[in-house]
Amino acid sequence: MIESRVAIKYATALFRAAKRTDEVQSISDDLKTLSDLLRKSPRLKSFLESPQVLEKDKTDLLASGFKSSISGTLFSFLLLVMEKHRIQHLLLMAEEFEQLVKRDQGILEAQLITARELDETLQNQIRQELERSTGKKVEIVTRVEPRLIGGVVVKLGDKVIDRSIRHQLNQLKEQMSALKVHESV
């Protein structure tokens, strides 16, 4: 919970700075590259997050590895995050930044959860229907959860549309248990 608030606060500050300097897309690209690097290199991530490593050593590493290859705004942001001892939240900050970019571009992200993988044609049909109903561009992120049995669950912002067979069976179970059966004598 606290991590999320910290990430939102820093991502929002970075987004505002990126908008002011007209660097939203380049910072977004750089953050994706940096996030991928941190995910693929646990040693680098541990080094940057370690309280035993001197801040100067961390800053020197950032300068030698990234200063010339990322925007000045992002580099300054990284130094600030390092100085405030918030580097362990950087991946979450990058995710929050990406959400702000999408929101700014009028893109909604929909999670499409199914019991099995859907083909691209069906995904596109669902995306088009969501775009028609929301009036916005929709990006679909898919996830497979076999326990749904069949059907689909769509999460769009704070809305959940549950058309899974599992959900329908649970509703039927509730309806059946609510029935009062009278015995005739």
C-alpha cells in the first residue's frame, strides 16, 4: 500500500516534468528499457537497492551506465529517487508512469481473463466492442486462468464484467440454496 502511494507520487512528478519538457515518449521508452534491465539483472537491482552500498558508488554507476543514453530529466529523476532512498520502488514507478502515459493518450487498459488462450480474431472483436462502448482506445492484456472453466472476465478500470462459467455456476448455486422446498404430506 505504501509502496503504491510512493510510486504514484514519484511517477506523477516525473510525468509532469516529462510533459513540461515534451519528453513523455522518450522517457517512457527509457523507463521500459531500464525496467527490463533491472528485471533481467538481479545483481544490478540488488546493488542499487542495497543500504550497504555507498550512495556515491550507486550514483557513479548510474552516471557511467546511463547518463549519456537517457534523457537528462530521467537521469535527474533517478538521482533524486536514489537520494530519497526510494530506488526499490523504481519498477513500480515505471509501471505507474506508463499508466499515466496511457491515460494521457486516452487509452484504457482492459484485462481479459479467460480459461484458455483466445485467438487474435476473438480478442480483436472484444477490443472493438469495448472501444465502442467506452468511446476510447482500448489495449487488451490477456491472462489465462483455467479455474474459470470457460467464458471471460473483463476488468476495465474499476469495472469487472464476469461472464465466466465459474461465476454463473456460483450464481446458480446461490439461487438453488435460496429456494425453499416445501414437503407435501
